[in-house]
Amino acid sequence: MLMEEFLQKATAVPGVTGNERQVSEFIAEAFRPYVDDVRIDGMNSVICHKAGAGPKVIICAHLDEIGMMVSKIEEDGCLRLKNVGGVDPRVLPGMRVRIYGKEELTGIVGAKAPHLLTPEERDENYTFDTLYVDTGMSAEKVRRLVHPGDTVCFEHRWQPLKNGFISVKTCDDRACVAIMLGACQLLQDMRCSADLWFVATCQEEIGSYGASTAGFGIDPEYAVAFDVCHAVTPGAPKDRVFSTDSLVISKGPFLHPFLVEKLEETAREQGIKLQEAIDPRYTATDADDVSIVRGGIPTVLLSLPLRYMHTNVETCDSKVLKDGARLLAHYLRAFDAAWEDQLWI
């Protein structure tokens, strides 16, 4: 399966944090032809093992997506929502959503019409208390099919744009899962001695719990984490955004300088551009959590610049996915047992 085809299909599968099983099963099947063993752990992280005699390396990108849960059914059958993992309610009015109850339903997010707002209400932003989902069904039928706690996802729309850009929900972080899959495919034709553990982690959007548990269970010697970062958009602070044309390597206390140096060296050898981010404290990614399991895991972090993060139109450059897969494959090839002696020099 090509990376773009994988991403188009993977982003269509529901997997809100804490309810990821369906997308976990899809991702497990996609990786199965390229690794020696695949399993889904008790938290819904997908763990793919490509055996080798060299250093044990975990590579992780999260599979869970932001979304919502039904919190209440109003007398007229409209659904009230609660946030799961960081949905900005300002982007919701007018959006189509999918409700996963006894049946999969389509709804639209509505709010009080502007003509009916008080002057004070017009000056306020939307909140989850002012929004609801309308399915068009009677309250009686809604109550038969939907219950509080049911998952609600953004509607999936795959939209190719000009110059290789793609726009779709859940690029955060399934675009980086696609990079891992692409690297697995490339490694089929490459010699690599490292013992590789590709993990599509769960529950990153509420605290990177899948990275913690998978890292503890695998007990690797090294870790490579992937996530997204913010791309340049009009009005965004220049010190917090990056060009969409290349991946970003982070430097900071959670990230091991020797691994960073080796990754930059591999990028130069392969003619792949990298941008640099400085994270003087935490990175707010799986890298933070996997790096501190057991006795500590030397870790490196790569990020994919993404426009419109945490919306249904997350946008990235598909060419960077291919560069990322090539960079990751060659970097994993370079892992050597001799690195252990150089980590603390």
C-alpha cells in the first residue's frame, strides 16, 4: 500500500482517544507484510516488530485522534458534546460529524442563529455549552441509537491540493504513522541490523500513555519519536512555526544530543533538508514520555509541519512524507552497538 493511499484510508477510520480499536486493527494489517510480528496491546497501541541482532530501537507515532463524546440528549433529540483531546469549539459550527452509536450516523453541528443572540452573546466565542449536533431524527429514535459516552468524529474528507499538498482530518498523527510504514517498506530492500519496534501509540492526545506503556514493555535502548508541529500560516508567531517543505528536528533536555547529531548526519548524507526546533523544556509529544521509562531511553524527535492542527482540514506536503520515510529508513540502518560507548562522551 502506497503511503498516500494508506493515509487516505487510515484517516477515515475512527479512533478517538480511548476508543482506538478499529483504527488499531487497520494499522496492524497495513504493517503486517513488512514486519515479523504484529500485535495490539491492552491499550490499543499497535506494536510491530522487525527482528534484528543489533540495538533495540522503538519508533513511535500516535494513532489516536481528537474528537468528542455525547454528553447529553436534549428533549428535541439534539446532542450535546464534551471534548476529547483538544477540539477547539470555534471550528465546529456548520461542520458535519459522524456519531458512533448503535448505528453510524451523520449529524451537523449547530448553534443559536446570530439573529437570536443578545449583544453580550455576540461578543463571546463558541463553547461546547452553546453547540449541539442535529441528526434530523426524532428524539425517540435518537435515544434508541445514541447514548451518552458515544464517540463523535469529524467527518472525513480527503482533499488533494496543488503542488502535492493534502488536506484531511487526523494528519495528527497518522501522517507520521504513514512515514513509519514507508520506512518499513524501504527497509525490505536494505540491510539493517537493528532490532526495530514500530509502535503506533494510543492516548497521546490526553497524555502519551501509550508511549509510556509500550516503552516500558519493549524496554528499548533507543527511541525515535514522530509527531506534528505548526506550519507557517498568516498571523502565526514566527518563532513557533516552520516551513512545510521539510521535517523538523528538535533539540532540548528530553532529546539526546548524540542521537540528534547522528540524525542530522544521516540527513546530510541523503540530501534531505531538516529544520531545527529548540525545546528548552518538554516537547509535549511521545518523546517526553518514552524517554523517561525504566532507567531512561536516549530519544530523538522528528516533527511534520502541519497547517490548521486539530481541525478537519489539517494540511501537509506529501513530498515531506516520502522524505521522512527515506530519512527514517537510512537512520535506522545506521544504528550500531558501538553508539553505546559514545552516548555519554
